[in-house]
Amino acid sequence: MMFAILLYLFTLIAAVAAFGILIARHVFHAVLLLIVCLTSVAGLYLLLSAEFIAATQLLVYAGGIVVLIIFGIMLTQKLSGKGNQLRHDNLLPGLVVSTVLLVLLGYGIKSTPSGSIRMSFSGDSMIQIGNSLFSSYSAPFEAAGLLLLVSLVAATVMARHNKEEGS
Amino acid sequence: MSQPLPYLGAFLFSIGLAVVLTRRNSIMVLLGIELMLNATNINLVAAGNTGSGLFDGQIFALFVIIVAVCEAAIGLAIVLRVYQLYQTSVPDQVSDLKEKN
């Protein structure tokens, strides 16, 4: 019972926060709502007994990506200025496309049989993930490390402020 | 118990798509992409939770998170570079390939 209450509570919080991102008037408010949404999704991962993914979600998203985005906001516009007042563009086509997508996805999900959620806080999943990352998934793991290195170097090179270059 | 999680995934994906399509700020576009990646992650973890002792769904979600980090870093670097060149972060105003003189 407690499990179901928490499940629907986190789902509701994530959905409401996501909708708030869509209608927020200020970039910074949207980022704060994104933190709320990502944190409640991490709570959902905990309920699904995916502890490692929940921890990674909190560390990487709420701790890393959101801070990066806030830095991006602060570097590209004045925080209290008019530049952050957002306007919507292509409002009708965008909403039509996303609503049609939502209806189609909902129809597809409705006609697919779905199992019930099993929860077990055994801590087994972390051991299993660690074992498979270094055995059967070791090649994608190394490729991901290479990808992270390449993207780090590329981001540094691209964001470098170079006045002499002129372009 | 019927699962609300696939519906949450679909809802978050649609919201992310709407944010990408309707917002006039490149940082908001990045936020929308993050929302869409999160929606796929919810679906992967929920579908992987079968109790069969396999954790492939969670590992896939892990790789999606890694790709999301790379995408955010590169995307913000591009946003900063474009802001240095054009003094704007609205994608529609960036329409010149060549510098004006």
C-alpha cells in the first residue's frame, strides 16, 4: 500500500514538474523544475529496486547536468534581465505534434500487456551491474569512457574564448 | 497493480518534444532533450524490472545517462560559442553563416 502511494506520488510530482517546465516564464524556474522532476524520477528508480541508477541519476543529472545548464544560463544572459523572459514560438504545431505523439504512445501502451512491479531491496542489482559492466558489457563500457574523453576535450576546445582567432 | 510508469515515460517524452519545438531559447531546447532522455530511461528501467535476475535494462539506462552527459557538455559548449559570435541564445536569430561587415 505504501509502495503504491509512493509510486503514484513520485509519478505525479514528475509529471507536474515536467508540465511546469513547458509553461515556465523564466529559464531559471524551468531549471529548478527540472531538478524536481529528475529527483522524483530518481525516487521512482529506488522504488523499482534500481539503486545504482537512482544514485547515478542524482549525481549526474541533479549534480552535474543541472549545474552545467545553470552555468550556461549565467554565461549567456543576465539573470534578472528581460532576456530570460521566454516566449513560445510555433505554439500550435508543436502542441499538436506532441499531443498526437502522446495519444499514439498511450494507445500503444494501453494495448500492450505489462507486468506488475517487483520490488526487492536486496542490493543484488548493484553487484550484478558491476559484474556485467566488467564482463559482458566491457567493450561498451570502454567505448563510453572514450566517448566521455572525446566530448570533454571537444567541449573545452569549442567553448574556449579566443580573441586572436577572430572567428 | 497496473503500471503508471510507461504512461509517465510517454508523458515526459511528449512534454520534452513540446519544449524542444515551442521554446525560443537554446538552453530550453537542451532541457527538453534531457527530459526526453529521462523518459526513455524510465521506460528502460521499468521494462527491465521483471524479477528475472537480469539487469540489462539498468545497464542500458546507464549508457543513456552517459550519452546524455556528453550531449549536455557539447550542447552547452555550442551554446556558449554561438553566444560569443552572435550575442544571442535564440536559435531563430542565428541565421547568418558568414560574419556581417
